[in-house]
Amino acid sequence: METTLPNYRRYAIIGTGAIGGFYGARLQRAGLEVHFLLHTDYATVCQSGLVIDSIEGHFTLPQVNAYQDVHQIPPCDVVIVSLKTTQNHLLPQLLPPILQESGVVLILQNGLGMEEIVAKIVGEQRVMGGICFICSHKVGPGHICHLDYGSITMGEYLPRGITARLSQIAADFNQAGIAVQMTEDLLLARWQKLVWNIPFNGLSVVLNATTAELLNHADSRYLVKQLMDEVKVAATSCDRSIAEIFIEQMLTHTEKMKPYKPSMKLDYEAHRPLEIEAIFNQPLHLATGAGIKLPQMMMLYRQLQFLDTQNRLKPTN
């Protein structure tokens, strides 16, 4: 299959939230054609555009290509999926109408198993993944606050090395001021992100704490490190090795962050479904299938399942 995209590339953002809204806005600001699928923010964005508050400079896009219906979006060369993984059941309806025949889907989500889901819809040769290291959140309709970091690790779903189309997409993001590291091993990169996501997303909910609070108390910091070590062991179920120095780097990077509520904590506070399946259940399933026991991760998973169920029964304000 041809791995080169057209010189003029059209992007679509499926999930214009803290991730898709930020990266899509940066791409449009850099001169690329971007189309945004919106739901509850549609009216506000049509009237006021996208507002980005960022440590790298605030800006507003007064006019964006905004849609509520995928059938109104023109065929795109790169479709970025940045929905919460709890909404991935919608992808069979969302992706086919907007993906150009020679286009690719770039999945910017946390966890494991998303590429397999998308591959069943569009074909495995048309799937790429990206792992975002960023602190950002929505503060209102069409209004995103970028607190720190912002780099992305991107790779092909199939082991094909650094392809021409991967380099083209990376160049577009670099043009938008987004640092991209291209990887030949997307699965390893996903496991590496779980080193951060599992302890900080999970414990932020269970312990009602920010990243800084989790690291500044000896007992919670111990739990963070224990969970990171378990993810390292779990990765061996997929024949992937995570170096101890990588764990130390994750701790150091997080210590340097501004105090931050991870996305799962924000979802919990908003009574939204938690991304437990992709971030916890998928890695646990792979590890336990290989005979690997993960007691800390399993306990955290069970706690989150209980809290998620109870939380969604509560009325929202």
C-alpha cells in the first residue's frame, strides 16, 4: 500500500476536547486545513471560535470549520481520533464517511486496544497511533487551557518502520510547534505511557489528589512507584521491556509539572464514565493471560470500577 499522503493534507478532528481541540487549533493556526466535529460545544464554537490559553502563548481562532454531522465533513487525509475511549463504540459510524480513500486514522488516546478497534473499521494498514505527553483541560465550551508539555510520540500500527506518511504528519505537527518523536514500536510507546497513566489517573480518583499531592506524600508516592513497577512487569506480556531509568524520568517530569488533575480525575468530578477499560482492563487482561500477577493494579482497578458505578448514580449539578 502507498504510504505517502498528498502534498496538501486535510485534517479532521473527531473529539474537539482538551487534546483534539488543542492540537487541531495549533494545526489550523499553522496554516493547515482542519475540520472539527463537535457536539455540545458546536453553537459556541460557531459563534466565538476556539480559544486556547497556553503557556506557549494564548490565541483564538475566530473561525473554524465546525460540524455536528460527519456527513457534512469533506473527505480528509488524516482523521485524528481524540474522543474519550468510552465513546469508541461510535467510531464505526464516524470514521467511514470522512476518511479519504488513501487516508489514515491517527489515534490520540490513552490505553491499549484502540488500534485494533479502528483497524476492524478501516483496515489495519490505515491506522496510526499517537501518545500525547501534555497537561491540558477544557475550561468551558470551545475553551481549552494548556498548562504544560505537549509532545507526541507517533508510530504506525503495523510494524513498518518510519514511513513517508508518518514523516509527513510529523512535519505538519512540527510546523505547528508540536514536538513529535517518531517510533518504530508503537506498542512499546503505549506501555510506556501506561507507566504514567495507571498510577496518576487511578490514584488521583481514589485518593482525591493532584499529581503534586501524590508525589509530595511519602505513602502515595510509594504507591505510585509500586504501580509503575507493575506496569513494567506487565509489559513483558507483550515482549516489551521498560527500562528503570524511564520510570525515574516519568517521576522527574511529573515533579516538574504544575499541580495537575489528570483526565480521569476531571471525568470523575464531572460524573463522566471513566476510561477504565482501555487504561486498566486491557493491560490487566494481557498480563493475567500471560500468568503475571499485578496485585496493586488489580486492587486499583476494582476500586475504580466501584467508584465509577457509584459516581454515575449521583445527580450532577
